Amino acid sequence: MKEVTILGAGYAGLMALKTLQKKAGDFHITLVDQNDYHYEATYLHEVAAGTQPKEKICYPIKDVVNEKVTTFIQDRVEKIDADKKEVTLKNGSPIHYDYLIVSLGFRSETFGIEGAEENALEMVTIDSANKIHEHILASMAKYKQTKDKKYLKLVVCGAGFTGIELVGSLVEARPRYAKLAGVDPKEIEIFCVEAAPTILPMFNDDLTNYCLDHLAKWDVKLMTGKAIKAIKPETVVYQDGKDETMGELEAATIIWTTGVSGSTVIGESGFEERRGRVMVNADLTDPNHNDVYLIGDVSAVMDKESNRPYPTTAQIALKMGTHAAKNVLNQLNGQATQEFTFKSQGSVASIGNTHAFGMVGNTGIKGYPASFVKKMIENKSLMETGGFKEVFAKGRFDLYH
Ligand SMILES: Cc1cc2nc3c(=O)[nH]c(=O)nc-3n(C[C@H](O)[C@H](O)[C@H](O)COP(=O)(O)OP(=O)(O)OC[C@H]3O[C@@H](n4cnc5c(N)ncnc54)[C@H](O)[C@@H]3O)c2cc1C
């Protein structure tokens, strides 16, 4: 019996699993993840701010595993030897495969900025998002004891999609933080430091201005044109783009959202990669191994229109999962693999529970309708990976609970 192994039970990995399980035949599937739960990474900022409990965005992996055809192993993948067709795990015995689907996702990218890894909080897993929330709560308690204003300051490093979504959730949670600290919400200062002179270049002026106007109204201190040079304990060191002078911003909470790379396993396994991502063949296989698929945030796929790789998103990860599984089925049946094609449906960024903005197809949307669309997009992807059961279990039809 042929062995198909999937590494990572995120968006991409679970879509691959579901597609393969539907066509269960003369092959066995092994799924490996470091956790026994799947989490919706697109909601991590809400766990970090404490506007959603982690239970709301996680569900047990066993809920989607058909034990008749799939073995789930909870372990950490350490290395892949694609020549030997072997995967090394942290605790268990090595796994041998005939076909491998690698979907190990993203990690925080610090671009070598001094002190960022040690002194800023990353937001890439349920545990790291939860740690941010606990850190904020502890800071509010410390303010009560010390009256030191640094405990009321929250700094988000990076004003990309993720950073802006996090800022929106922090604004929403601000009254709760203020209550814990015993201060007026206005005293909780939220900063967002960004090297570029403007934010969110993928959106048109109307949508960007919608976002900027709200940030201004909510008294978010958006510091654009400030390149972060180092993170010292409780201090962001930045260079001012205009006059090149150095500035320092002291805050007890510093959160790093300047960018992500693919899993470290990719580089450590000797794949030809850049920042943990492999430029895959048109059928999503590794250029050097036609039995290894790299999908989701560990891969880069060229968008022929822009001549640049597509941005790594849950949207493309879901599609790649289905496509890679279909290609494995083709290979198992002795048929040719198919080229992966992708047309982005657009993207919508939330800023808090009831505000959002973005593009759906070629149409710009903003405000309450956009926040409704955003929630429906999230529910659709939960439906795709977890099915009706998880959408109901998480109470996700109650959009504005
Ligand atoms: C705050 C935030 C908001 C976002 N918003 C959007 C959005 O609105 N729209 C959108 O399309 N995208 C969004 N994204 C991007 C999106 O979340 C990612 O592109 C997507 O999660 C990638 O899916 P994936 O399946 O490749 O990896 P992941 O979702 O990262 O899953 C990887 C899986 O691999 C497991 N794993 C990792 N390393 C190991 C290991 N060594 N051993 C075993 N298991 C391991 C993990 O536990 C996880 O289950 C957002 C990201 C963030 C952080």
C-alpha cells in the first residue's frame, strides 16, 4: 500500500487531507502536526488582544480524521530527507513516504533586526498569541502598582495587514484594559510603527483613507516612515525617514508583526528556498523531487500577471491543499499532474469587530458590510476545513455576538 504523508494540519494540510480522504483507495494517509488541534491563524490577532478566546478558533484535529484511512501523529517535524523519502520527528520514529505534502506554515520574520527576537512578542501560534494577551493583562496590573505609564503603552511593529488588524482588535479591547489598570481608556496608548511612508499599498486611496480616518478617530498613533533599527528591552529604536535622526519609544508591550517566512524545517531540510519558501513547479511539486509537494506558506507560486509570487494567504493555502491532493491522486493512478491556477477573490481586513475594508473581486467595500463579508469569508474557510459541525460548534452563525 502506498503511503501519503501530510506535514502540518493548517489550512493547506487539512484541505489536502479532506480531498484525499474522500477518494480513499489503495493508499494510507499519515498526518503529522505538533498540536492535537487545528487553529484558524487568520484570527490570531483576536486571541492576542483577548477579543476572542482561543477555544473559539481551534478544534480537535481528530474531528476531521477518518481513522479507517488516516493515522494522525502529534509530534514535531524536525527534518525532511527528500532523497531518502524520510521525515524525522522530535519524539517518534522516522516516517517513510511515497508522496509527501509539506504544509508547515509560517513563522515570524525579524529580518535580523537586533533584539527583535528577544525583546518583542511574536504572534504566530495559539501559544504566542495567548502570551501577548497575558502580557497585556499583567502590564495593566503592574501599572496599578507602579503608576509607570510605560505599562499603558502598546506598540505594534509593522503596519501590514496583520499589524493593522491587531491594532483594530487592541482598540476594541482598550476599555477592558483600562478597567484593569484603573484608568480612563484614553490613557491606554496604542502605537503602530512602520518603515514605509504609507500603509497597505494593495488597497486604493478610498479604502486606505477609511482605515486611516478610523485609526485617527481612535487615537492610534501611527508612526509611518520610521524604520525600526533595534528592539531593546521595553524600547523600540527607530530611524526617522526624513531627517535620519534616531528615536526611542518606551513601552512595556512590544508586538512584532513586520512579516512572516515559511517554516524553518524547509531550510534545515536542504530545499532550495528563500525565507523558508520554495519556488514550486507549476503542479506544486518541489523542482528537485516530483513526489514532494510544498503548499501554503512554505511555497511561492508565480502570478504570471504581476510577475511576482502571490502573497501567502489562507485563501491560496486552501486552494493549494485541494490541488496538491488531486495531483497525488493523479500520480497514484499513473496519470499526469495538473498545473495549479489561482485567481484571488480579493482581501478584506478587519479593524475590530464591526469595521473592515477591502476588495471583493474588483469592488471596494468598507464599514459594517465589509465586516459582515469578512466574517462570512472566515466561516466559509472553517466550513471547508472543519465542516458544518465546527461552524455550529463555534457558534459562528452568531456573527455579532
Ligand atoms: C493575524 C493574521 C491574520 C491573517 N489574515 C488573513 C486573512 O484575512 N486572509 C488570508 O487569506 N490570510 C490571512 N493570514 C495569513 C494566513 O493565516 C496564512 O497564510 C495561512 O495560515 C497559511 O496556511 P498554511 O496551511 O500554509 O499554514 P498554517 O495555517 O500556519 O498551518 C501550519 C500548521 O503546521 C503546524 N506546524 C508548524 N510547524 C510544525 C512542525 N515543525 N511540526 C509539526 N507541525 C508543525 C502548525 O501547528 C499548523 O497546524 C493572516 C495571518 C495572520 C497571522
